[in-house]
Amino acid sequence: MIRRNRVGWRLLGLTSAFLCATCAPVNKPSADSGTKTPSDGDRVDTVIAQKPIELSEPKVAGLQQRIELAVDQVRHRDLLTTHGFWTIFHGIVGLGPSVTLKIPDTGWKVNAVEYVCSGAPVRGMEFIPTKDGLDVRNGETFVSQGHQDQFIAELAQWNMPPDRKFIVHGKEYTYMDFVRHTKARASLKAHQELSWAILVLGQYLGTDISWTNNSGEKLHFEDLIRYELDQPMDTAACGGTHRLFDLAWVYYLHLRKGGKTEGVWKDVVENTRQHQKLARQFQNPDGSFSTNFFRKPGNEPDNKQLRMNTTGHILEWLALTLPDDELNAQWVEQAVNALTQMFFEIQGEQMEGGTLYHAVHGLLIYYARVYDPHRLGANEPYIPLPPGWKKPGNGASPRIAQK
């Protein structure tokens, strides 16, 4: 099998120059790209398991086993080289950099990160060299990247090596070229969406940096945190869950550097607590979260797409931010159980990639903190823990919600 993969890889390399010409987005970027679930008018890639796995009495299985079964179902869904960029990079954030792509014509499989980095053709993907580094073009909704710095931030969530090579127009770049462009472009005056930028900059350059951007604007990292806190949550991407997730992530990075919970960081913690309370307040009787995110109660039991999108995104953020004792609380276990049930209900059915993979990423983070992360193998998620804190699953984890 390894030999076939290598042969297929060489064949793909020979054809990439010709096929790349067809990969540019065909629509202008959508102002709310990624903040909604697909409608009948959207061109959406879906991911389906060709051979659904057998689920042995999932309703009576323990919660740990149910999570394992749900994750295994996603592993059995084929990501294809013909899928759009949106779906492929969400596959990476969902299952990590070990995830593979299937070549439909041959059935051979290649590593998804290797494929993207090699310059091979991906529908809706375009990397753009700039005077400051590399950018990623936003484009067609649910096909291309939908938000500024979204792709590189999702790679960062799996601790992408800074020297990871990318081939663009035959020239070699590294992941840090994306980071440098993000730093140079970030602005508080240009009405940018900086949710993903703060994660990238905080992780690779630090949470105490100061710089002047390419417009001559003097910035400090905490200025970006304040900017993001001041933005509305309920109209942000996926109900504000990405903004909340990234703010919590960089708060952990701040603590790792010896930072204190004061000033803007104290406000991050308070904002997190407030939204944790809203998630619980609006939780549905079956354990799922509101289909209106944090705005108000909502439950649409017949809309599988929306239910998995909202519950999956909220759980992904809660799994990162709740304290250890709260992760084992009944309301959280009910939410995890409800999400696993959603996976069982779509067994063999299609599901949009952003929804599917953020939901499974949430299950992986929860599993890593509550159970044994090493059982996840290559799917063990990266969580930025401060020095002195024990690894997930061993009784001590980030305590963002504790006083």
C-alpha cells in the first residue's frame, strides 16, 4: 500500500501544473461565509462513509465507548482529492495531520497535509505570495477558505511545525511565511476579522509582542485581544464559538509564558464564563445545545445539519475551556452523549465537512481531557497547557472557568 501511495503521489505531481489552472474560486467571498449552515442554493461538498461501520448497541455503551465509535465512524469517511479546500482543511482540523485523501480513480491514499503543501491541485485553494510572506485567498462559500487566516489557524491547532515547507508556483516557502503575512496585515482600523489571527500570532510569535504593520499602525498583541473581545459574539462565525475558542487558546499561551489573569486577560476569562452559562441555560432536554448558539433557546430536531453544527461547535469550545470537575458534570456528559447520538443517526449519510469535523474535534478534545489521550493515537489533539499542569486525562487540565 505504501508503494502505491508513492506511485500515485508521483503521478499527481506530474499533472498538478495543468490542473491548478482550474482551482481558483468562482464566486466573490461571502460576508458571512462559514457563519451559516448550507442551504439548497449552496454548492457544498459532503463527506460520506462508503462502508459504514457496525455499531454494537451504541445506546447502551458507556460514554467513552460511544465517543470511540463516533470518532471511528468519521475515520471511515473518505476525504477525496476532488473535495474542495474547505472540506479538506476541515478534515485536517477534525482528525489531525495524519488524515489521508483518497484518489477516486485509483483508490490510493495520500496524506492530506503533504498533498496541500506539495502544490498539488485542490479545488478552491490558492496561496498568494506577498511582499510579507504568503496569503490564502478567500473564495466560494463552503469550497474555499471562508475567513481571514482560517486555514493556517486550523493547522496551528495541531501545532504545525514552523518550518513546514509549502510549494507555491514552484517556489519553496514555509509555514512561517503565512505567519509573517498575518502579522503584517493585522489591523485594528481595517474592520478585519482577527479571530484566527490571534491564535496564529500568539502561538508562533508570542502573546507579548509589539510591532508595526504594513500600514504603519503600531500594535501590541493585547490590542488585538481587546479588539476581539469588543466584537459581537452572536453575529460572529458559528455563533461566536471560533472567537471564544481562539481567545481561550491564546489565554492559555499567555499563562504558559508566566502571564497573569489581569487586565484584558481577566476579561477573556469573564467572557468565557458568561458564555458557558448561556450554553448551559439554553441547552435542550436531550442534551444538545441551542440551534441559535448563545442568542436564545432553539431546537430543530429534524435538521441534522444544524443540530450537529451548533452542538459540535459549542462542545468543541467547552471541551477546551471547562474545568476538570465540570467536564464530568451531568449536563456536559449529556451534551457529549447527544453529539455521539447525532453521529450514529447520520451513519452512512452525507454531512458537510465544516460541521462534521469541528464536531469530531470537540469529541477528541473532550476524550483527551477526560479519558486516556494516548488511546487516540495519531488523532490525539494538541492542547496548549501551561508549565506545571499535568497532561490531559490525568486529573488536571486548563481551568479557565475557575476563580
